[in-house]
Amino acid sequence: MVLGYNVRMDLSSGTTILDRLDPQFQGVCRRLANLAHEEGVPLYLVGGIIRDLLLGYGSIDFDFVIEGDAISFAAKVQRRFGGTLKTHSRFGTANWRPADISALDIDLVTARSESYSKPAALPQTTPADLAADLFRRDFTINTLAIRLDGTHWGTLLDIYGGQSDLAAGTLRILHDQSFMDDPTRIWRGIRFEQRFEFAFDPQTAALMHQGMPHLADVSGDRVRHELQLTLLESHPEPAMRRLDELGVLRMIHPHFSWKEDVAQWWDNLNQRIGTPFLQHVAADWPRWLWRMQLLLLAQAADVAAQTAAKLRLTIKHQDNMRSALALRRGILANPFAGKEPAVSEVDRWLHPFAAPPAALPLVAMTLADPEYAQWITWLEQYFGQWLAIQPVTTGRTLRELGVPPGPRYGEILRDLRAAWLDGKVSTAAEEAVLLKRMI
């Protein structure tokens, strides 16, 4: 647990919490602060980045609150400093990406209050002051703010006791309706609890249990987003165990649960990320998506399918999961028990499971027992070697040799490829001899 951090600043030397930022990121804050001062707009850096700076964690989660029109201010930012800008008029927010730091996303938000028509509904927002904006947040440790404009540069504002809770390692909500208004705060709270080794204060813990049933009212897209953020943690296993222990996972599906086998599978994934085996079949997959698929692969087939649908995974990703489940069941049934199959036999057996292709490496990561070592080799060789082996003969060759078009073409080409895979032919001349015998 992170306790007793030192938040005192040497004001005589002009040192502020912002001096803990990377100079490049501090420069971005300076740009925005100078423009805000010119425009007479109060500008604040808020939320998670203040928490992380005080705890000594690195962060590039830049959320700025403007007491005024954030979209208008963001347009002036883009005109002055370039970059790309996206606006969301419904919530009075904008996202700016500086031209010179393309990896940095900056949110500019109009200070606002929120109201909810019913539990788990999206909020209705109204422009407000900073205090109201901070009050709508999830936990007190995320209500800290630093004012940036003019002579206010670096002034730490703590309206709701965030510093004391941060020092004590306590997670505390701001009002009794918090989990009713937004049940996804339960997910976020568990991430903070496990990431920082914090503890919920008793009242917050009681209200969290009361708000749990309302997780069933949250849309699949929002639940998937929270699960994705959990899987983005450096070590998501403790959070997943806690989500299971508290019954949060069962709010997605009554039988969806954490399986300890998945921890080993994720470790296998960590060792394979960036290897040709994974890059070849799904180079665009981020780590969280591999983790998501492995998590589903540990469930019963019907639970996995219904959970994937609830989370609104793409059709492609749902198909991949189903293929992986079927492949894993097939391998565990030991289809080649008591025999040493030819390469062509294994190749033919794997073929139905190879589209979508990520099913094969997914299953390979679940086969930890030594008895499946040969299967892991086969799964790797399927994409790494076997698919590249094709006969010299083509359909055009067969037509020129007078073979009548029809299913026989496929049979001949398949058998020729099998001969290459099994080492029965190794040159075009040897293939020609075999083809002559076949036709």
C-alpha cells in the first residue's frame, strides 16, 4: 500500500507538482496555460494524472477542465498549435492531439454537473464550476486538480479530501448515489484497489454491494470497455480474481467466472507477444484482445458464446473464439492417440480450424502440459512452414494434360501437396513422375 507520500512543495523555489512531469509534457501544459491566460479562461489539470504524480507513477492521462466553453477553447488551441481535433458537443468536450507529440491524447472538458434519469443511464450534463465538475467523479482520490492559468500555475486544489484518502490508501465515493448513477464505477474501484493496494472505506464497500445489481443494466459496450481497461493492467490477474469474488463477472453472465488456468495462459502469451507465430496470424491484435480471447476460451462453449455476444465483440472475434473452442476440444480428445500421423494428416485435420487464423496460436497458449508439446509444434509449423508448401502443378497444368475439369482436380492437387508435406517428393521432377502415375 502506498502510504504517507510527501505532497509538500518548496514554494520558495517555485517548485510544484508539475515539475514531476516529463519536460515535454510540462511544455504542453505551459502552452495551454498561456493561451488560457490570454483568453481569461480558468484552466485546470484534473483527475488521474494528479493522483499518479503524487504517488510517483508515470502518467500521460491528460484531462483538462475549463470553466467556460471547452470546445471554443479547443478550437483556439488547434489554430495556435496545430494538431488534430475532435469535438463532442453533447458533453461539451474535445480531444486534441498535438502535432509534435502524436502519441499524446489530450481531453479538454467543459466544467459540468451531471444528473441521471435512472440507474446506469448516460448522464445529462449542465455547464457548472470546477467544484461541481469534481463532485461528479468516482472517488475522492480522482478529484484533485491543479490550476494552470496565469499566476495560478501549479496551485493544487483539494476540495473533497482526496489527499488524505490518497495518503491513507482509501477508496471513497463522493455521495451515496454514486454506484447507482454509474455502476461501472464498481469496475474502476476494483482496478484501483488492486493496482494501488488500496482499500474501500466501509461505507463505500457497503454501497458498492448495494449497487451491484445495477451492473445488469449497463450496456454491453460499456461493460466491454471496463473489461478491456482491466485487461490493459500490467498484471490483471488480481483484479480478475476480485471481480469474480465479488460477483461482478456473474453480472455479465451467470456462469462467467475467473479460471486460474488463465493466469498461466496469459504468462504463455507474455512470452510469445511479438513472435512470428502471433505476428503472422494477427499482427494487429493488442495484448488485451489476446487476453480477452483466452479468458473466454476457459469458459464452457455456451457461456463463452453468450458472453462474447453480451460484450458485443466483433463477428470476426466471435468466430475466432468459436473456432478456438472447437479446436481445443478436438485436441484434448487426442485424435491421433496411439499412432504417429503423417504431416499431411495433421495438416488436413487442422485445416477447418485455421480460419480465422488466430485460433491456432490461441489454443497453443492453452496447452501447457508436456503431453501436448507435439501439438504446439504442429500448430506453429502449420502457419510457419506447411502453408507455404504447394505443388508445382496447377489446375491449368491438369487441363493441358487432358484431365477433365471436376472434383478430381482438387483431389489430385491435395494428394500432390500431401506428398510434398510427407517428404515423398522434393523436386518438380519427382512431382511430375508422381502426377503421371496419378492420371
